[in-house]
Amino acid sequence: MPQNKDTMIAHACMIGFALLISGSFPIGTVISRQIDPVALTFMRFVLAASILGVSLFLRGKMQRQYFKKPWRFILLGACFSFYFVFMFEALKTASPVATSSIFTLLPFLALFLDFLIFRKRAGLRFIIYLLIGALGTSIVIFKGAFDNFLLLRLDYGEMVFFAGTVIHAAYAVLVPKMREGEPVGVVTFAVMVGAMIVLGVLFPNRILQTDWMNLGTEVYLSLLYLSIFASIFSLTLLTKASEHLSSGHFTAYTFSTPFWVAILDYNFLGNRLESYVFLGGAFILLSLVLLFVHSERLS
């Protein structure tokens, strides 16, 4: 079992990340047809960057040396923003089941990109641990029935989300390589500013044409959640974890996303928890425990 305190904190960060990101899926399903996905993503980063920027300024963290080579943050911001744009666009037509199933490809895509870009290979035992987690996630997503897997269709929405998942994997692979010792909070802020710049330059009309004063209450509340919890907190946790875990390691926690979504549905929407949720959760837990116990040897 790993004795490194930083490694243990990194795993804890990814548990929190997976839980916070899980809230984005039901929220996206509810509001995806009420606001342009580009405008929604742009505004969440405006709010998040404003809140975090004020906090960093008051604590004296806004130092010029942290913002050298700004192209790094533009690139990372583009990856992070386009994932969410694609996600909300996909949820207009794709079901949460389909998008959740595609999202579980993230660790495998990260491993592939890590090899393609940096020639970093994953061991067989590591891949086996990931497959155990993928099995558990599949049980949750397809409700323990193989027939549901056979009925899965990949139409426009699903293909859009797959493209977004590839972009998310690229972010996971690039962020530890792009950092040059900047504090986690500064990286989070810079990435969100980069995301704002990319979206503002590429899609000014879609942002300006949104009727910001007449959106539904649920859209405003969703923006607050997405800005604070699914942007500031989640990006900070992801960046912190990337300091001590490989891209395959920390993206493996996305396997738990469908499980957390089921738990959230039970607590906030009153949906019933079926036995397959716990069966799949057991495989996911086993996978993550194996990755945790052997993290130093598999890194």
C-alpha cells in the first residue's frame, strides 16, 4: 500500500472530482435545451474565474512569473471548454446513459494519447485493473442487462460527446506536462481565463445573442453549481491530483461517475436504487482499491 501522503491526497482529490463532475450530467440534461452550450460554458468560466481571481488577488497569489508562456493556458483552456461545449450539445439528443458509457472510455483514451504523444506505455496489470472498473461501470450504466448494451445507438449526440471525451483525455495528458511549478489555484484560474478567451474569440455572436436577463431560475442555479463546484473545485482537484498520479490513474476515477449519478438521483430525485448499482459499484470499488494500493508500482 502506498505510504506517500501526497499520493493518498491525490486519490482523495479524484474521488471528490468524480462526485462533483457527476452533478453535471443531470444538470446538463435539464438545461441543455434552454441555453446555447457555448454561452453556458463561457458564462460558467466567467463567473468561476471572477470568484477565484478575487480570492487569489486578496491572498497575494497573482504574481507575474506564474503567467509566463500564456499559450499553455490557452491550449488547456481550449481543451477544458470544448469538452463541456460538446457535452451540453450532445445532451440535447443523447441520453445520459449513452454519454455516461462513452465517458468511461476516458482512461483508455488517456493511455492511448500518453503513448501517442509521449511514448509512455502502460503495464498489463494496470490495464487489467482498468478493465475491472470498466466492467463495474457497464453494469451500472446498462442496468445489469446485456440487452441494454445491444440497444445502445451511436447517433449525432453520442459522436459529439465522444469527440468531447477525446478532448478531455488530451487535457488530462497535457496538464502535468504544461505546469512549471505554479500553484494549483493559479493554474485553475489561468485555464479558466484561457477557456473564456477561446470561446469569446471563436463564438462572440452565440454569447452576445443569449438573453441573459430572461433565463429560467434553474439555469441560473445550474450556472452557480457549474461555476463553483464543477469548475473551480473540480479543476483544482484534477490539477492537484495530476501532480502525483499518471493520466491513466486519475482518469480511472471517472468509472465511478455513473455510480455517483445513481446515488445523486436517489438522494435528490427519489429514484430507486436497484441491486445492479451496488454490484457495479463493488467492481468499481475493487478497481480503484487495486489502483490505489499499487499506485506507486504502476505509475
